[in-house]
Amino acid sequence: MLTSIPTPTRSEFGIGPLTIHFYALCIVLGIAVAIFWGDRRFRKLGGGRNVVADVAVVAVPSGIIGGRLYHLITSPDAYFGSQGKPFDAFKIWQGGLGIWGAIALGTYGAWWQYRRIVRTGREGMLSFAQFADSLAPGVLVAQALGRIGNWFNAELFGKPTTLPWGLSIPLKDRPTRYENFSTFHPTFLYEALWCLAIAALIIAIETRLIAGQTFFFYVGMYCVGRFFIESLRIDAAHQVAGLRINEWVSVVVAALAFFAFKRAGINFRRDGSAP
């Protein structure tokens, strides 16, 4: 009988001179799902074919860069501290992509590229709000797949637990002061399941939402779950007033997202406009 979730013994494999990391594979698979599903949803709204893929050419690299920059800014000691290794800042296959940085810069990159395509006069270009809404469920699935990549890297786990779904962590990967504990909360799994739950909820209720609200709902709901999941984490992080930086970011971003969600509804009822 399974009494804990085992940590994979391998995080990579070789093909000739190439080394393939499972974390990278999960990220690539997630991107592919987001583009494929987003394209189908966008075209269902009346959008043009391949618009999502053309926007992704800019949005995906922007999101990866933004995610890495956020991670470096909020966790600088491992790279730039007294014992840090600056070159490791480029090793994204080892994990370390902050979702808020990825969403922020990725969304900006998508908006910039979308506007550029609109200016070419291409047919099938809807509002950017509709474009963002069409991507939301697929991006959530991509996030969930990315978290599975964290499992292979033995990272993003939480406090010790004796629950039957506790994650078994090898001694070499346990944080300082937790060497005597063997199983921990699989917070990467909690977050993956939360993302899938939000995606399912969006599919269930989006016909009652107006353009833009789906994307704001995604961001707000993700932050709600992330706040509680973050409180279980034990990896090193800077704190302010007793809360981890990422908990504060969750609160602020959730508040902004739900405000925008509400404001979009008010504007629509008042004059029929969408963001």
C-alpha cells in the first residue's frame, strides 16, 4: 500500500550528447497545450487561425524571462549572496520561474504582439480581452504541468506531514533543520490541482462572464489558492510582517484582479463596453 508519494530518482535523461530535463519537458508540453487549446477557443469566438501561435512567438519568451526575473528578484541570495552562484541564474531547467513575473511580462508581450498584428490589418482579430479570455484555461493547464516538473526536481514542497499523500524527500534534498523528517506536503501537487480546478470552473461559468472577466477571474482565483499554498512552504524566502513575499503578492494581485473583474461588469452594465 502506498503510504507516501515517492520523489523520482531521475530528473533528466540523455540522448547522445543532449541532456533532456523533465522540468523543461513539462514546461514545453504546457506551452504546447496552452497554444493548441487557446487557438481552438479563440477561433470558436470568431478569431483567425494561427493568431495565438503568432502571438506566442513573443509572449512565451517574454513569460519565461519575466518568470525568471521575478524569481531572481525575490530569491537573490542563492545567486548573488555571499555563497551564491551567479551563473546558476541562467539554469532555468533547475526550476525557478515565478508565476507572477511570467504572467506580467508574458501578458505584456502578448498585448504588444497582438497590437502589432492588428495594425497589419489581418482578419480575425478580436478584442485583446477576448484573446486573453481564450487563453486562460490553457494557461492554467500549462501551470499545472509546470508544477509536475517541480516534482522531478524535488522542489516546491511544504511542511513535514504524516498524511498518506505526503511527499517522500531524499535526505540530500531536505532543507536545513528538516533532516529528520522524511515526508512533506506536496505543495507543487496542491497548486497543480488548484489550477486544474480553476480551469474547470472557468469552463462551467464563462458563458455568464463578459470579455475580460474570464482572465481577471483566473488571476484572482489563482492568487487565492496560492496564498494558502504558499503558507505551507518551508523553502527560504524573505518575509514582511510575518508573511512571505509571495503571500503579499498574492493578496495584492488578487485584490487588483477582482477589482478589475468587478469594474468590467460595472462598465458593461453602464455603457456596454468591455476592457
